[in-house]
Amino acid sequence: MSIKSLASQTLWYGLSNILGRFLNYFLTLILFYIYKPEQIAGVMQVYVIVPFLNILFTLGLETSYFRFSQTVDKQKLFNTLNTFLFGSTIILTIIMILSNGGMTSLLDMQRNTTYYTWMIWLVAIDTLSTIPFAKLRHENRPKRFAAIKLLNIVINVVLVLFFLVLCPKIIASGTTIPTWLYHPAIGIGYFILANLAASIVTFFLLLPQWKGYVMQIDKGLLKQIMIYSYPIIIVGFGGMINDFLSRITYYKVLHNPLPELDREFGIFIANYKLAVLATLFIQVFKMGAEPFFFKQSGSKDAPATYARVTKIFSIICCVLFLFIAMNLDIFKLLIARKNVEYAEGIHIVPILTLANIFLGMYYNLSVWYKVTNNTMKGALITLIGVIITIALNIIFVPIFHYTGAAWATFFCYFTMLVISYIWGQKYYPIPYDVKNIFIYFGLVVGMYFLSTYLSNAMQIGGILYGIACFIIATIVFLFVAIKIDKTEFASLPLIGKYIS
């Protein structure tokens, strides 16, 4: 599988994920338009916790599927993983539902216990789709993968629009809707129920991938898998610890009145969502890259390939950073067109964007502990990230509130990236072009600060100024990048032939 193949598959994964994320973001914008920050806090809290629970429920077995499918009978592997996940999901679901009171208190969801129950069922259904989706990726079937993902999003969008937009308008016009179809008291909770309905449909669409499945577990194989996987459970939290802990600690370390905390939390979440373009590309890339990295691991050219992929990833992320950071006025319109309070936190967007890019680069660099079965080292890096997150949130949030939480995210992911690089060079040396990558990021961050300085000094700004800065900065960046890495650009598909 070549880098060209990786690009092709990433394009297909991107089709579903980019469109899906944009549609999901569109749904979130509807919430920002209809509801004030303090009103969305409960639902947004669910979507902070869901990714964390997804890691807990799936137990890192998606990565294990890619790892062991290289050496083990695939049907036996599929049977073992799905049977184990089915049993563990039932047990976890029962435990979490029975411990409703304690968990909602821990997660500050006492006011939304119903949301908590729906959240558990959502995670449980999604867990049962994990290995079938991994099977599609491993079989290089990105088109089917994309089709199912897109249908999931379409169902979600249609149901949200129906329950949160259409039904309230129908009732406002004086028409009655049967309560079995729409209950006004549920209100914003339909945002979660729509997601749950779409996940159930997705599970059924994946049934063809279960063909040949037998409910059985190969105990020897499962033991090998769990030895490999249990550190990945902790590693999997690497990208979630800030999303989860920074939001949970927010309510723990601040003692403002609850309505004010909900308001700040809503503003924080709304602006965190603006970094979605960076996380979107990272997730898309990860989907194509993870099976690619494992398939390349046996090649003598693997380290050089990993280095090239990381450099290309860095260049794309630099352009993404410029696009997001220099067009804040456009994004401000998206989240604060009706409720202007959301715009108060727009200054944290560049910080969070760069932080999430660091997380994406960490995913790239983490290949060393996955292909060398050194997953305990990856777990240790994640634990270091947890300590940094908790410490910095305790220090920064009482002083700077959500700005402090954003900086905690930045320093956590940057530290994890640096540690992963240092350890990786010891256990699995990869010739990353650190010098040029530093130049690229230094250049785009410098141009962002220059545009901000000129805006303040010359008292100019607005959408047109941001677009102009982005275009100029991108041209300058690409000119410098091509000058430095002309050979690399010339070898890329599509654009390579235009670079002589």
C-alpha cells in the first residue's frame, strides 16, 4: 500500500467524515442559534463524555484488530473480538445504569439524569459497530464505509431538524402533535435521541459485515489481544483526556453560581467546536493512516515512509491553522449571529486549533509504540498528559476560566508530542524532518501574530481583512515550503506534475 493509496483511501474516509462533521457542526450551530450558552451546557456535556466512554467500552480493540489481522485467521479474530465486546458492553451498560446516582454526581449531570441514560445506550450501540467498521477499513472498502457513515449523519440531521425546528414551529402555529411523536418537555434532549436513532440504524446496516460470525472466543488469542490492548485503553484516552477532564474539572474548581458556570461552559464548548476543522482532518487522516502504518511496518522503507507522511500531514495542518486563525470573524458569525455571548470566547480558537494539531502529530508519532508492541510506553505518555491536564486546570481555570482550560489543552498535547518523539527515536528511530517542520509551524504562527498586530495597530479588521491575510499568508507559506521541500512536493499525486 503506497502513499498514493493512503491518499486515495483518506479521500474516501474524508468524504464521509468531512461532510459528516460539517453536517454535525451545522446541527450544533442550530443549537447555538436557538439556545443560549447556559441552555446547551447539559447536552454539550454529554458530547464531552461520549468519546471518553467510547474508549472505555471499546477497550482499544479496534487497533488490536488491525495489529492481529496481519498474523491471525481473520474470522477467528472477528468472532473473538465481537463476542468479547458484546459481553463486556452488556456488563458495563448494566453497571453504569445501576450506578446512575453516583456517576451523575461525579460528572455534574444531576440535573440531566435522563441525558445520562440516553448517553449510555448511545455508547453501547456504537461499541457494537466498532469491529465491523474496522473490518471495512482493513478490507480497503472505504466507499461502503463512507456510505454508511453518511447515511448515519443524514438520519441524524433530518431528525434534529424535525424535532428542534419543525415541531416547535408546528406547535407555535396552533397545530397539535401527538405526544408519542413529539413531547415539548424533552426539548433540546432530542439532539441526543436523534443521534441514538441514527446509531441503531447504522448497527443494522453493518449486519452484512457479521457474515460468518459465530459466538465464540479463542481464549489463547484473547489473552494475547488483551496483553497488547490494555495499555491502548489508556493510550486511547490520550486524545480525550483534555476534552473530558478540562470540562469535568471546570465545574469542580470554580465556585461561581451554577447558571454562570453553565453560561461559561456553553461559550467554551461553542468556541472549542470552531477548532473542528483541525480535529476533522486529524480524524480522517487517522482512519486511513492506522491500517496503513501497520501494513507498512514490515517494510525496510517503513521509517522513511512514516517520516514523509508526517511531513505532509504537518504541511496540510499549517494551512488549516492559517485558515481557522485568520478567519475568526467568519466563524464568529456562525456561532454568535443571534446569541452574541458566544463570541466572547473567540480568542481561544487559535490556541485550541494548534493544540489539536499537536494531538494529530502525536497520533502520527505514536506509530513507534504500536508496531513495536511497546504500548505500555504509550500508556505512560497518556498518564503524564492526565497529570498535566489536571494540574494546569487546577492552576489556570480559577484565574483565567475557559482561557486557562484552552492553555491547559495546548501544553498537555505539546508535552505528549515531545515525549513521544524523544522515546520513539530511542525504540524505533524514524528520520523525521524536525528542522523543516519547526520552520513551517514557526512561519504560520509568526504570520498569524503579524496579522493580529497589524489589525490592532492600524485599527482594521473584519471578514475581508481576514480572507486577504489568509490568502497572502498561504501563498507565502506554500512558496517557502515548496522552496524548502521541492522534491517532496514533486512526488505528491495530482499536484506533483505542476512542480518542476
